[in-house]
Amino acid sequence: MSHPTAARFTLLALLGVSLSPAFADETSAGGASIGESFSIAQAEYDQALALTPDLENGRRTYLTCAVCHRPEGWGTADGTYPQIAGQSRTVIVKQLADIRARNRDNPLMYPFSLPRILGGPQQIADVAAYVAQLPMTAHNGQGPGIDLELGGPLYAEHCAKCHGERGEGNETDHIPAIAGQHYPYTMRQFDAIREGRRKNSDPKMVKQIHGFTSREQAAVLDYASRLPLPPEKLAPEGWTNPDFPAYVREPMGLPPMPTISPAPPSGMMEIPPFPSLPAYPTTTTPER
Ligand code: HEC
Ligand code: HEC
């Protein structure tokens, strides 16, 4: 087991941040009621999306994020860190605004989302645009692959209308793409959404998943983790992000990226054939 907090504290020290004052006086929604923190986030969302993103500044800003989400934005297959590469700009902006307004609990990332480190709506717009254009890995963490016949129909009936038939999400309505996302991460989010711990979740989704058994949850998220990504979103095999050529992946001999769950059993990668979807159209479909 590595030391999940060591890298974080070192990073905080490098950035000149001490954790407790950051929590005490920099809560952007400091002491705000839930209603207030939602309007703070909404205002920031609107502002950021009205701005023209500066990709070069987004790249510079992303250096902070790369420590956890990796330079490629692929996160970790164990789901500790989600894949954010290729996610919709609107979703990234909303999550950043929500996390710092504390509408979504993320104690690990919270200090890095604060205005003092991340900046204002312009930086949010910049980094979101940068992350959205990063190519994705198809080697995301997947489920055990044992219940896909159950998962497929559940997905079509309960999820596709919002997250899209191919798990591509919906940019206009800031619904996250879940294809390519790590299975252990989506399992954790699903729990948090169902139990009301993820305060920024969609009430309609909460209703939709209310009656799901744990077997159904695992099956539908396993299915979603195997939805094929559109070829134009995929990184070539072996790709590393050329924007960070000198990135030191283990700075100062820090332990490797923290892992929460034990490594998946080795049988996990033997995937039964995926239920076939029609081929991707060669022209890109217009946004809904
Ligand atoms: C200290 C580690 C850390 C740093 C630094 C960090 N993040 Fe995160 N981020 C996380 C973790 C952990 C989660 C998932 C939390 C959870 O499970 O709810 C997350 C979640 C997210 C999400 C939500 C993804 C989704 O699918 O909803 C976005 C977007 C995101 N981070 C973007 C960023 C950006 C942009 C930066 C840099 C400005 C950044 N993060 C810096 C750890 C970090
Ligand atoms: C009514 C629309 C709706 C339906 C139906 C719905 N979702 Fe969602 N889902 C959302 C929205 C919107 C979010 C993001 C909430 C936010 O943070 O703003 C979300 C978030 C998620 C997340 C977290 C993604 C992330 O990147 O953090 C997962 C996982 C998820 N949904 C899975 C499912 C599955 C599986 C189903 C079907 C069983 C489903 N959803 C049905 C709208 C929906």
C-alpha cells in the first residue's frame, strides 16, 4: 500500500498552501447555505462558458491537475482518479464550479479548485477546454464482464436517454460522458448519487436508479465501462502527452500513484465479446 496523502501534501507545500487555513477562510461558498452555494456555482458556470478559452493557458493550468489525473488526463484504472480527457467542456466547468462551491464533496481535490490556486472563471474555461480536447484511453478500468446480458438492456432502458446510447453524454445539458470511464469510479459515484451524498447530482437520475439492486448496478456500470469510444476521441496506442515532455512522473522519489482498491483479479481482462453496436458513422453526428 502506498501513501495516498504524501504526494498531496508535498504538492500543497510546493504551492505554498497550508491545508487548514485553505479550508477555514477560502471556502468560496464559505458558510453559504446549500441554495447559495448552488447559485454561486451556477453563476461561475455561466461566466466561464461565456468566455473564450485560451488553450495555452489551459495547458499551463493543467500542470496542477496532472499530478492526480496524470498528464494524459486518463486518471487511474482503479478509479481513484477519473478519466477526464475528452469529457465535455460543460461537464468539466460544472464539476470545477461545484467542487469549489462544495456542492460536490471532493476533499482530495478541493484545495486545488480554490480561486487562489486555480484562478477565476477564465482559468476554469481555459483548463476545461484543454482537458476536453485531450485524446482518451480505451484501457479504462472495466468490470468483471460476467453480467453484460443484464447490463445492456438496463442501460438502454434507464440510462441511454440522458447519457446517450453510446455513453457519450450531452454537452448542452452538461450530462457526463460515461463511456471510457473507470468502472470503480462510476461504482463509487453511483453509490454517492443514489444515497444523496453527491449533492450536485441530477434528481431525475436519482429517481431513475432508486430501485437498482447491487447486481443491477454492477451490471449496468460494467456494460457502460465497455461502450466503445468514437475513433476520433481515441489516443494512439502508447501515446504520451507531448505538452508535458519533461514531466517527472515520480517527482522526488515520491511513491507511485496511490491506489485504494487491490489490483483486479487477473481474469478480469478476459472480456466476453461486447454486444454489437452499429459501426460509428464516418461523419461526426451533430450535437443534440
Ligand atoms: C490532489 C488530486 C487532484 C488534483 C490535483 C485534481 N484533481 Fe480532479 N479529481 C480528483 C479526484 C480524487 C476526483 C474524483 C472525486 C470523487 O471520487 O468524487 C476528481 C474529479 C475531477 C472531476 C470530475 C470528473 C467527473 O467525471 O465528474 C473533474 C472535472 C476534475 N477532477 C478536474 C480537475 C482539474 C481540471 C484539475 C486541475 C485544476 C484537477 N481536477 C486537480 C483529484 C484531483
Ligand atoms: C435524467 C437523466 C439521467 C439519467 C436517466 C441517468 N443519469 Fe447519470 N447523470 C446524469 C447527470 C446530469 C449527471 C451529472 C450530475 C452533475 O454532477 O451535474 C449524471 C452522473 C452520472 C455518473 C457520474 C459520472 C461522473 O463523471 O462523475 C454516473 C456514473 C452515472 N450518471 C451513471 C448513470 C447510469 C448507469 C444510469 C442508468 C442506470 C444513469 N446515470 C441515468 C443524468 C442522468
